[in-house]
Amino acid sequence: MINRFSLSYPFNQKHLNFLSHFYFARPINNPYYSLGAILPDLCRNHNKSWKFHPEKSMAIPSDDPHLTALLEGWQLHIQVDKIFHSSPPFFTHSATLRRRLAPIFTRLPIRPFFLAHIGYELSLDSLLIQNNVVDTALFYHHITNCDPLVTQNFLKNMGITNPAPFSRYLRSFIDNRYLEGYIDTSNIVASLDHIGKRVWQERFNEREYDDAKVVFQDFLSDLQQNFMEVFEYIEKNS
């Protein structure tokens, strides 16, 4: 039996579609832009009370290209999320996944709607890896090559007086490299289990875990043929 707790997850992990956001940042080929494109979720994962909107109000010195790239990457993230969550593929596929999960997760407080939302995002990241659309080595190379002091200066501009703990969190995120595990369906379900525990303090039981794994195996197989449609939709509507 596969150990569903084999992956080591960064503390406070909640948002997970990092590779999907990196997909849209790749053409710029700038490490700080790539980091900025995942920074909103990293910040929320690190501290759920951090609610910043630098895309609306932050003034970046024009002579600092790294800070500018971080802000532009952040702005890209906000734009992509807005289009993604109102896209036809999101509504269609998350609804399909919810219907398949509903007979499995019948006990409160576990919510199939929530699991389907996050599960669709995880499935996209998984398929990006499986189909060699996104190179995880390049993803980690980019964010590793960002100077932590630059990121700390960005956070200070948002009002964070002590950004050092975030730098330690980011270092752990990089060292862990858990995103590479999404190629395995078991790790997708294990990730949902960890996320759900943070929301409703309940873990999947063995039956739920095993049945959900089968659902995601089938869902990924069905999604394989047209999973890029949501990326194409976002690119078309950006």
C-alpha cells in the first residue's frame, strides 16, 4: 500500500497551481518575473493573514528592474486567476470532478465542491508535467536564482517589517521540490488530504483516499485530450 503521507509538505500549504502560473511566466524568461507569478500564493501559504494588493498601489523604483519584474509577475498572477476562475473549462471540469467525488465524500465537514476546485488545479499541474509542457527543473532554477534580499525588499514595500521568516519558508519550498510529485496520482490525493485538514481538521479515511485515487486516475485520463484548452482560453482573453 502506498503511504499517503510520504510527501513532506511546506507548512501552511494551501494554494497549489504554481506550475500553471509558471506556464504563463515562461516567455519572459526572467527569474524575478517567474517568482512574482507565484508570489501571491506563496505569501498566503506562509501567512493567511497577509492580504496585499501591490498590483493596485505599490510604487516600485523605476531603476530597480528586479523589483519591477516581481511586481509585473504578481500582476500576471492576478490577471490569470481572474480569467481562470471565470472560464468555461474551469466550470465544466471542476463540476465534472465534483460529481465524481460527491459519492465518496459524504461526511461533513468535507466538501466535494472545495476538493473539486483544488483538484482540477492540481490535475492541470500534473498534466503539464506528464506532457512535458512545463519543465519543473527550469521552474526551480528560476526561483532559486532570485536574491532573497530583493524579495525581502519587495515585501518591505508591502509593509512587512520582518520578511526573514518568509525567506526561510521560500527556501524550504524550493528545497522540498514537492511539485515534482504531482506526476503521481497518489500525491495529488495526498495533497488534497493535507489541504483539507487545514480547512476542516479532518483527514480522509482509507476508503475515501483509495476511491479518490481511482477518480483522479480516470479524471486525468479523460482530461488528457483537452487539458490545454483552459490555458488557450486564458491566453486568448488576456
